[in-house]
Amino acid sequence: MKRINKRGQIFTFDFIFATGIFLVILAGVIYLWDSTIYGIDSSEKNYEINWISETTAEQLVRIPGIPKDWWKNPENVTVLGLVDADGGYNRILDIDKLLHFSNITNKNYSIVRNKLLGTGKYNFYAEFSCLNDSNRDCFSGIYVDSLYNGNLTCSNGFNFSVINNRISSYLWKEAEGYDEQFGTSTIVDGTVSNSEYVKVGADDWMLYNISFPADGDYKLWARCSKTGAMSREINVEVENVFSFIVECTSNDWSWTSTSDAKEVKVGWHLVNLSKTSDWVNLDAILFTTDLSYNPDDKPDFGNFNIMQPISCITGNYSTENSILIVSDTKTATFSDVAEGCNPSDICLRDGVSQPHNWDRTIRLKFVVWG
Amino acid sequence: MEFLISISLVLIIFMIMGIVIYQKYVGVTDTKIDIAGRHTADTIAENINEISSVGNGYSQFFTLPGEIYGDSYTVEFYKNEPAVFVKSGMTWSSPLFTTNITCLMSICETSGDITRINLNSTKKVRISNHEGVVYLEDSI
């Protein structure tokens, strides 16, 4: 006898299959919908973060801020801007504002962030570096109104050492980087700075054309070594105006300095190094206004430009876990170019015109991330 | 019985579908409102920042939209806050270069440190910089 299927037709395979297909299509549509919305959200967030980054970088290099002399009372600043209030030009910055901007950002990051970005949603950091990426010369010798003697440090450890209202200068010159010489020989040696040093004998000399960024009392350091028991003297003449005597006492490479600092005027100076007696090996020389600086106990042969960070970073730069990082880069310059000089102008000193090429142009990279 | 179960199943599926579609619709609407609000705040900030940074004597025109996704909205400036705030259910803000803003438009209200513009129709605005102060005026 044939069995009759008592089930209705509604639970057929067709029905279940159709429902399954419908649900799969529905899930697909929802997925597509979600991913489209996510894409729109992401691009909008990207647009917003770009907009904020560009606007804020522009703000820093184009306006003096409110009040215009806010650096005198940085806690009460309403609008942050780094432009020199007296300069009257966009992109001419005031070093006092830069230093205090870095300082208040270190102290009250969240307040500065909210003032700059207009929101607490994102984080930022600002990186100030010289246009010449290899050194920090653009900051050297700039006049600082707000600090006579002291130090200001950026978030990444970049240190502004200020002495007599000026940012300390560290003028590094490799011995083999002379402009003219007589009788010396350059020796390749992997254990010295820049892998080369100069062997200087009696009557030999070397001439360096060095640009001093500002008036100041400069101390001279020389990295040298010698052979034999007697110490050797190196005579360093600055344009026949005065001379330093550096005494090289060690048979191993070591730094030796003049006992006192001497005043050097801003501008280009011819520096003549000569030997007074027997052979001496010279690796590098350093003129600095930072009288407490001793390169002998420092890494990287005491080269300030290598061992110190090259750029000043201020703000929150721990971006490891960030999804979006957007940066905008602007260039600007400092109002205090060097006393009496403007960028690309001719500086007159003692009635003699000298080309001045002390480049104070800086690069501001403003990064917003979230 | 089977018919009832089937109908219930179909209804449940449609209900879930309805809820999901509704939620997605709300999400999309929120996104649209957010985009419109943010762009309005950015447009106002861009114009004020531009006129503020170019210096004394400059002026230009821009148009404020009459609504943000169908709703009226309010633009607010605070004396000690370098930002413009746009409010319409949600609040959006954009950073400004200046707090020296004076609104001379007929629809502006100033109370204490707050300057408020209530918008419910499209408004053409003349914006000018006079000795460091940014003026918002009715466009004639």
C-alpha cells in the first residue's frame, strides 16, 4: 500500500532553498551597504584630518596669535601663532614664540591641542627642522628675548641652550674640510670623525672660511693627537685679529680647548690653523658659545649635529597605534637673521661687504593623527 | 499549523530585515548630517581664516546654507575660543585664526562672550577684515 505524505507543500525543499538564497542575498547587501558607509566615513575622516592639519600648519606660520605678544604670558594665550608681531610679514617667525609654544605644549598638551585643532578627537605633533636636514644651524645665534641664560627642551630631547640671550652656536668643521692649505696631508682612518684627519707639520697651515651666525664669545675646541712626549701647540688665527692657542697634550685622540672664550663678530671669517713645532694630527675643530659644553665626554666624536636630534618635535608623537596620520609641511624663516643682515643680503662689517648665507629657513611639519 | 509556522517565519525574517534597514537608514542619515554639518563649519572657518590672514582691507562673499539636512542650525563664536561651532542636534567645530569677530548681520545675536547666528534660510554673507577685526555683514 502506498504511503501518503501527510506534510503540506509549504515545507518543500524549494521553499527552504528560496529562503536561504534570500537570506544570503540580504546578508550580501548589508555587507556591501556597511562597507560603503565605512568607506565614506573613512574618507570623510581623512578629509577632516587633512583639513585640520593644513589649516593649523598655516595658522602657525601666518599669524602672530592673540594677543600678539602672547609669549610674555603664554598661559593666557587665546590663539596660537608663531609669526613675529613686529615683522609684519607672513612666515617670519619669532623664536620666543616657538620656544614657548614648545614649552606650553610639553606642560599642557591637551589644552594646546584643543586650542589648535578645535577638537580633542585627534592628536598632533609639530616638527621644526632646518631646511638643511643635516644640521641645526638655522637656530644658532638667534636672539631670544625671553631667556637670558638657560635651557628649553622639546618633547624629543632637542635642546635649546641659551646664553646671553642667544641660542648657542656649535660651529663644527672637519679638519680636512679646509678651503686652502699648505703642506698638510689628509689621512684616511675609520676611527676618526668623517673617517679622515689631517697631519700638520711645522710651517704647514690650513685656511677655513667660517660663517659665525651672531656676535658672541666663542670657545675653540680641537680634536687632535700627537706622537712623542712633548705637547704640541696649534695656533688658530681669526682673520689676523686675534689668535687662539690650543695645546695638544695626548698621544690618543682627545679634545682640547682654549682656556678662555674670545669675542667674534657676526659674519664670515677666515680662520687660519698652523703648527708651531712638530707634527700633530687634527680631526675636527669646534667653535661654540656654549662655554659649558665639553665634546670630549660625548658620543659621535662630540659632534653636536649628530648626537643631538636634528629637529625639535613638540606634541604627542607616539603614533604607533594610529590609523590615520596626516601631515602638512610649511617653510618659514626667523626674524632675527643675524644682526644687521637679511637673508640673501650683503652684510657689511668693518666697511667690507661679505656675502651672508646663513640660512635661517626652517621647515615646519605639522602632523595630525587619530 | 505548518502554514502558521511558515507565515511566522516569513514575518520574523521581514521584521529583522525591517529593523536592519531602518538602522542602516538612520546610520546613513547620521553620516549625511555629519558630513553636511562638518562642511558647513569648515566653510565658515575657511572664509574667516582666509580673510583674517590676508590682512586689513580685504573682503569677500560666501554663502551660508539655509539648513543642515532639512533642519535649521546655529553658528556660534566665543570670545576666548578660537573655533566656530555649528549646532543642529549635533555640534561641529573648526579651528579659527582669530577670536576678533564682529557680526553685524540682522540675524546675529550677541550675549556676553557668545555671538550667535540663527539660520533657517540661505544667507549670503560679506566678510571683511578691518584692522584685524573680522566683520560679518549682510550682503546687499
